[in-house]
Amino acid sequence: LLVSKDLGKHLLEVEDLLQKHGLLEADISAQTERVQALNAAALKFSELEGYQPCDPQIVCNRVNHVQTCLEELGELAGKRRKELEDSRQLWAFFQEMEEAEAWIREKEQILATKTCGRDLSSVLTLTNKHKSMLGELGSRRALLHQTMKRGEQILAKKRFSPGGIQEKMREVRLRWKKLEEVTGLHQQRLQEALNFFQFSAETDDLVAWLQDTYRIVSSDDFGHDDYSTQALLRKHRAVVEEVEKHRAAVLALRKQLALLAPEHRQGVDVQIRVVEVEQLYGEVAEVAVLRQQWLQDALAVYRMFSEVHACEVWVDEKEQWLERMEVPEELDEVEVVQHRFESLDQEMNSVMGRILDVNQVVQQLVDGGHPSSEEVRSCQDHLNSRWNRVVELVESKKSQLSSVLNIQNYLLEC
């Protein structure tokens, strides 16, 4: 049993042999105690004095022979245990290598059937799964390294033929290297898909924002008075600032597109999408500029109307006063009226400046093609007409005053 060359053909068989060998060692251990007791009893016969049933030397030789045989049996048992343990280590190595190969095959099949997703959500899900797989790969790599190290140790003992061990190690190393390459390629494809779908999502968000902004900047609401138009203008300036802030994002689209994988950036749809975004941004920026100008023009119109109204209130007041005023004939009263006309001249100079400003604003609006040019021009003509009427009345009254003063002076001289 102890000199048997049967060391097993797989791990389970070796384990069975080791179990049987353990029973044999236990039997040897039990027999050792029995032999030692028998030898001790036998040696007493070699120490007898007087009658000796057997030659003491024969007894000693027999005891020594049995002891030597027992020791040889123990050495054989130890040698066979060592051989069986080495065999178990060898077959455990092969089993671990087979398990590693099976794991590699499983992951290769998974990677071969994996897609890169159809949208951002699915890509993120696959990316998280791939990260988990990379964690498994790291753990398996450490186990495989330990198994390879045990294989090197088996080779160093030179107890078994190195051919099968070296071939198995070389084969697993090649398959592992290929698995890491495939894993790296899949990770790269996932990252490329993630970049593409993130680019698409950001582009869609940008398009949605531009469409909403276009609806805002293309509004035909320009307010109904000075206050409401100023409020709209403040809001519009904030929108213009946001449009300007998004300019960098639009300009960066082509750079981001160039960084995508060829299979993604060379697609006709994505290239058309970028052009559409650029065109839409250009339209938004252009309409925003126009709306700001229109709001400013509307504000100028409302302020002009406000100024015209203020001037006309003054004109109404003075016109009514001039029409009701009668030139006095007494010198004292004439001088009082004359002082009032001197104050009126100062007021008229001030109002004339305001009317000139109104005329200048009107001219700018008309030259700029303002849609309310006719209304503005009509308002201007009406104000100028009334102003001229007041000027005529003032000149007429001054002429009358001058005549009265001349008469009074002539009478005084006489």
C-alpha cells in the first residue's frame, strides 16, 4: 500500500487517497505501540540468567529487525504522504486554472453580447455594471496571481513533468491577457457612447433653451407706456446676457463633436444637429438685438409722447391766457404785462429746447424706420403747429403792447 505509485488522476481521487492514507497512518501508529510493547517484553528474555529458552542474541536481532521494519514503514508512510500532498497541490493547481478558464470564458461571452446602450440612461446603467465587473476582474486577478505563484513553486520542486504545468500557465496567461484587452476595448466603447449621448443630451437641452428664448425675444409685446416698456427692457437685457453666456456653449459644439469617436462624429444626423443649433442661436441673437432696438424705440416714443403732452399742457395754458388777455391802455398796467412777457420769454426758451429735443427724437425714429413713424410725425406736426400758434399770439400781443407804449410815450412827450 505504501509503495503504490497511484497518486490520483484528479483532485477528488487524491483527496480520497489521502483519506485512506490517513487511516493507514493511524493503523501504523496503533501497531507501533503494540510492537514497542512486544519488543520490550521480548528483550526481557535476553536478560534472563540461568536457563534461557532462546539465545539472547537471537532475541535482540529479532527485536532490532522488527524495529527497523517499523521505522522503514514510517518512512514509507511519510514519503507517500508527501507524494500525495504534492499530487493534491498539483491537481488543486489544475482545478484552479480550469476554474479561472471557465470564469474567463463566461466573461468573454458576456462581453461579446454586450451592447453600449441606446440612450444616456442605458449607457450609465451599463457603465455601472462594467465598473462592478472591473472589481471582479481585480479580485480574480489577485487569485490568479496566487495560483500562478503556486504553479511556479510546483515547477521549482521538480516532482512532476513541467510540460503540462507550463502549457496550462501559458494558455491561461494568454486568455487572461485577451480578456483584459476585450474589457479595455468595451470600457473604451462605453466611454465613447457615454460621451456621445452626453453630447446629444446637452445639445437637446441647448436647443430647448434656444427655442424657449426665441419665443421670448420674438414677442410683440413692447409695453403700453413708459413704465411697462422700461420693465420689459430690463427683462430683455437679462435675456440678452443669458444669450451671450450661451455663445461659448454653442461655439464649443464643434470642438466637442471633434472629440467624439469617428463612428459618432461622422454621422450625418449629428452634424446636421450642430448646424441647426448654430443657425438657431444666430436667429435668437439677431432677433434679440432687434427686440432690444424695438423696445428702445418704443421707450423713446412713449417718452416723446410724455414730453409732447407736457409741452402741450404748457401750450394750452399759455394759448388760453394769450387769447383771453386784453392789452391795457394805462401805462402802469402795460408795464406789468410787459414784465409778464419777459418771464414768458424765458419759459418759451426752455420749452423751445424741449420741443427741439422732441423733433430730434422724431427724426431719429423716422430715419430708423420705426413702425409708428406716421403717428410720431403727426404728433410732431401737431405740437409744432400749436407752438407756432403760441409764437404768433405772443408776437401779436407784443406788437400791441409796443403800439400802446409808443402812444403813451408820445403823449408823455407832448
